[in-house]
Amino acid sequence: MGRNTTRSPKHPTTRVVVIGLGRFGSSLAQELVEHGSEVLAIDSDPRLVQQFSNDLTHVAVADTTDPGALEQLGVPDFPHAVVGIGTDLEASILTTSLLVEFEIPRIWAKATSRQHGRILERVGAHHVVLPEHDMGERIAHLVTGRMLDYIEFDDDYAMVRTTAPAAVIGNALAESGLRERFNVTVVAIKRRGGGFTYATPDTVIAEGDQLIVSGSIACVESFADIV
């Protein structure tokens, strides 16, 4: 079935199987190992497996559309699985469906398009990610406004990091009327030369402060555009 190389993890906190060692899968697997997780990484390409054999907890060459191969590697026993296959849509869908049949509690799958993502959801993936689309959307927000960072969640909700606009400088949050005027909430604040701290009603906003603001997408976008 192929090469299987192991190394001991440092303080493993959870066990994750990562299928597909392309840019997305390999980066994710390495990050998981850095954070102390035990990772089994699988790919059909022996060259990729060899490339990451010294970086990951376990690596193996296998056809992930073969249920017998996955069972032999102990994949059904993993509580978390990530399917990072991008170029072979059939393999991505078949692999995901096998993980669903194994009743793995949490399955993440990479999609290359919204249509691909819908299919993955239909076969049972619990979470679908579109890395290229999501990154493009995030960068678009940063390029077109005063935002320093942007995170979008489900149900039309987002958080942004932005510089404090002149309209709120010199006022305590309780007096500024941010919620009433802009329908947003200031979650944290960062002074020049300092780190982020939780915002309180008594926090006074100064020029040059950076704010973490939450609210609906439209509201946080409008707030970040205020000068």
C-alpha cells in the first residue's frame, strides 16, 4: 500500500487525519502538528509523502477512495478529518463520502468552487471551505476600505480591525453612542505601542487607536469607512 513513516508528536491534544498534501493540506497539517495535534497525513503521490515525512506525525501513501486502505490505516478511529484534495473532484467527493460512512464526528472538506462545495455538503461534510474564494473576499474588503483585518462569519456577521474614526475620538464608549449611531459593538481596543485589551463602557477612544468592531457585514463596513 505504500510508505508509512512516523515520528512522535509533542504533547498531542487531538488526532486529525489530513487527506491530500497539496498546498492547503500540507500547510494545515504542519500547522496542526505545530499546535500539538497528532496528524495522519495521506496522499496518493509518494513524492509528496516523502517530502513531508519528517515534518508530520504519521504519513502514508494510499488510495483514499479505497475503503480498505483507509481502514488499514485506522482512519475510522480519528475524531477529526480534513479532505484537502482539490484537483481531482471525483476523489474529493468519494473520499468525503467514505469518511461520512465511517461516521467520523467532524469532517472538513476543501472545495474548489461553490458547486463542488454544495456536493460535498450533500454527501455529508460537516464543514466546507473555499480557501481561494474566502481569501479573495477578505482581501477585497481590506483593499477597498480602511479595514486592517476582516473576518466574516455565518448569518451576515463580521468582525473588523480598523483605526478609530475622528467621529468617536475623545469619547468614552458609553457616551459615544456607537451602538445607536452605527449599530456596531467595540469588542477590544489597542493603544499605540500597546496590545489589545477588552473594551469597557468607560474606555475612552484616542486618536490612533485600533478597534475590533463586530456587527452585521453592512454595519461594520459602513463604520470602517467613516473618516
